[in-house]
Amino acid sequence: MSTLELLLFLWLSVGCVGSKPTEKKERVHHEAPLSDRAHDDAQSFDYDHDAFLGADEAKTFDQLTPEESKERLGKIVVKIDGDKDGFVTVEELKEWIKFAQKRWIYEDVERQWKGHDLNGDGAVSWDEYRNATYGSVLDDPDPDDGFNYKQMMVRDERRFKMADRDGDMAATKEEFTAFLHPEEYDYMKDIVVQETMEDIDKNGDGFIDLEEYIGDMYSHDGDADEPEWVKTEREQFVEFRDKNRDGKMDKEETRDWILPSDYDHAEAEARHLVYESDQDKGPAIP
């Protein structure tokens, strides 16, 4: 698929948007859908529009003239063609869609980076992060709010060391992103599981039993009758979460619960866009 073919399809998608006929705590890290809109190109290109640009950026494009949107899309397509060979592959398009969908993560990292790279050396050391985040509160042995900041700092340091792949205690921007958003990185998933278990495992036995599982989601507060969703969660625990039927979840069972293997929406959309844009239906858009 050529960059020109992709640009033409995307421009049509953007230009034609709309023109065709008792709260539960969420622990599970699902891959978010690319758009809240229905994926039906026979009706509109709204889904492709949101998937390619990200929902917030798509709203910005809606305010542009056709000429302005075509120009900006052209610049984006050039960025997508990472090896600059004049073709856009499924893999290149998938990576772009993932970036567009998670733009808020990178914006969050950029914002926090400015507040933590105190010496401006292009890295955030553990000392910089600790001082900027906790600062003088660590000097107060008995903070007014009763929160254990030192315990929180120990937990943060453990996560920082996990994200710091080269072990120099100074995070690159990629490592800092893994530290702030560990659920987005495969090598950080153990720490996500560990922290979740520590939060829920109130008796400290290294497992999550049924009452701990329910207690993390729902507080009785004197109510005798549980909501239906709580009863459903009890059944889910017994039937699906506790795979070995020993009455509790271990590390692997907890991982399967909070980090399920999801359908890859980005790859599916990339293949769809390549197919729709590519006139000769090859593996890439020339």
C-alpha cells in the first residue's frame, strides 16, 4: 500500500465522517476499544476516523477544512512510514494506531518528565523522582493524614528498579513511561500483579481468597443484601478465577484475571485500513 493510497483513504474517511447513511472497582487491564462508534464502513467512516487519530485528535480534525485536514494527514502518513521506503506496512500502521490511542499516556509522561528531570540531563534519576514526589513529607514521621508515605516510597522504588532496565537508577523517557504506566509493558507485568496482590491480600498470606476478592470491590456498610453484581463476582471467583479450586488465587491466577489476553484491536484495524486503501491488495501500501 503506497503512502499516497493510504492518504487518499484516510482523507476520505476524515472528510466524510457522518456523511454516510453501586460502583464496582475495576482491576482488570483490558485493551480499550479504538472507538465507541460502530465499525460499519457502509454507514460511515467514524470508527476508522477515531481509530487512526485517537478520539480527542479526531474531534480537532472535525474542525478543519478539507484542505487543512488533507495537509495534516499527509504529515502523519510520512511519520508512519518509519523506514522511509515509500510503503506503509501493517506493522507500521499498527504501531501508529497504538500510539494514537495512547497519546494521553505520552502526554502524561511529558508533563511529569518536566517536573522530575530536575537537572535537565535527559534522564530522571531515582533521587530526583523521590525528592520531587515526596520531598519534605518524608521528614515528618507522623503526617496529619496518617498515610504511610515511606511505605509508598519503598513500593515506588521497587517499581522504578524494575522499569530501569540497565540498572543505573536513572530512567530514560521509555523507562520512565514503563514506571508510570507499567501495565503497558510486558516486562513490567510481574510488578502489576505483585502490587495488585499486595493491595487485596489483607491477611498477608500471599494469596487472594474469596472474601478479600469481594472486599476489594464492595463494602457491605451494614447492608444485609448484596447487589446482584457482587453475587455474580462470587460465582466468577469460584468458577473461573480460582482455577485449581483451592479457595484462593495465586500469582498466576491473579495474572490471568487482571491481565487477560485481549483481541488486538490495533492490528485488526491496521489490516482493515491496508486492505481498504491498497489497490493491488499487497502486504503494504506503496
